[in-house]
Amino acid sequence: MKVNLSLYKGKELDFNIANLYGSITLSLAFQIDLRTATTTKLFICCPIDDSRVYTRVINLNAITIDPRNPNLFALGGSDEHTRLYDLRKYKSDGSTDFGLPFDRFCPRHLIGEYQVGITGLAFSDQSELLVSYNNEFIYLFMRDIGLEQNPVPSLSSSACSEASEIELAAMDADPQVYKGHRNCQTVKGVNFFVPKSEYVVSGSDCGRIFIWKKKGRELVRVMEADKHVVNCIESHPHTTVLASCGIERDIKIWTPKAIEKAVLPTNIGQLLSWQSERQELMDLMLTFNINSDASLDDGGNVSGLVDLFS
């Protein structure tokens, strides 16, 4: 069982949990009141649409709470969508649709992609949302480029038209992307670094920690941190200290003390090339699947399929 915790700093001292129950197809979001130790089941996370006929729930891997508005929390799991919820919508009698996210985030090219899932989430101190995908990259979303951006029901027609324009603009806006690490073997977290969230950090299948500048997406540091895989990266909220752990049994603490500027590993070009080739292959497979679906006739026969290996 994998359990992720996130501290809620609102009016009531609660925190939320996203649970993944091993092989059990159950995906729950809970709230625990530390004053009474009572647990409240909030909702079961379900697919966004009916296209995922093979599953009725989304297994959850990650949760994060917006530090600027602790009523907002995001969940990510076994599909491509990061869901954003507002804790104020929750009613114990079930009279609201709290289990439906009021906003969601996903890179346009991953919408409908069944081969990816979300392994890590983090909010910055500016409400930017960082999302790490398995078999893919890390993306940074601004708060105003969600896929929903639902207008208030009582809005006038002109306001609704304006809201639609905002939604179209959000669909056209691309998140920033951070490349170079490998996230295929295990469930990896992602985080911001230094108190003002100026850097992005992640572990990797190659046993290294990757650090990028948030602005500009430049890869500035790659550090050996585990003999196998680095899974978790946590930054200190008030100073420049990192904690990392992976397959090894120890937890490593990192602080910048280098006198000279560090250089990237000599084989970093190979790592970046490997990521680029893998992404191109996934894009090709996705295009092939779309073309295959389009070639099905009414009788269920396949015509005009492209042979990728000819």
C-alpha cells in the first residue's frame, strides 16, 4: 500500500490522504481531523469520461495542497489528468458533486493517452502546479490554463461567451516541460527547490537527482544519489536543503556548498537523446493507434493499416 500525505493549513487542522491499495482497484481520498483522529471518506476518484471501459476508478499516486489557498488540493494517478478540488464544496450528506473536479490539467498531446499516468505533484508558492508523468516528462501548469475553467451557472450570456474564450485560450496554452530524467520503473515524486520555488527537482531511474531552473527550463545540476533509483525528493520550506531517498535504505540530505559551478555529466547528452527517442516512439505509437481506430469500418474489419516495422 502506498500512502501520500499532504498537510492542510486551513481553519481546521486536517490533512488529506490519497491511497493506492496495491492490486485492489480502489481509489479513495480521505480527510483526517488531527483533533479527534476521525477519518472521513471524501470520494472515489473516477475516470473523466467513459472511454476507459477497462476501469471504473483511478488509482491515486500523488496529492498536493495549494499553499496560497489551502482549500484547493490536486490529485494525480493512473490516467493523464491532474484533478483540482475545492474542500469547501464537500458536504457530509452527499448533496454536492464534490467528487467531480472543478478543474483539471493535462498536456494537449497526452489527452486520451492510456500509456501514461501521474506519479508526482507539487504546488509552488505562486500556485503553479508541477506534474510528473511516468514514461514521459515533467510539466509546469499555470493556474489559469486548466481544461475546465467552468463559468458560474448564473452568468449572463456575454460572461459565458467570455468564459468560453478563456477555455479556448487555456487549450491553446502550453505548459513548460522539463526533460532529461527517467521515470519508468517506480513511482517518483517531483518538487520545487529553494523557498521561492525557483528550481524544479526530481529523482530518476538512473539513480540521480535532476535540478532545472524553473524559468527557462535549463538543466543545471545532475547528482549521483542512489545506486538504483531515486524516488522521493523533498525540499525544506525555509532554507536551501534537499532530502532524497530511493531503493537504498538511507535518506540523504543535500545543501549547496560548492565553491565552483558544477558541470553536467559527460553522458548527459545520451540521457537527453534517450528521452527524445522514447518520446518520438510513444508519439508514433499513439498516431498508429488513432489511425487504426479510424480505419475500422462498420463491420468491424480493419482496412489500410500501416505496418510500423516494414
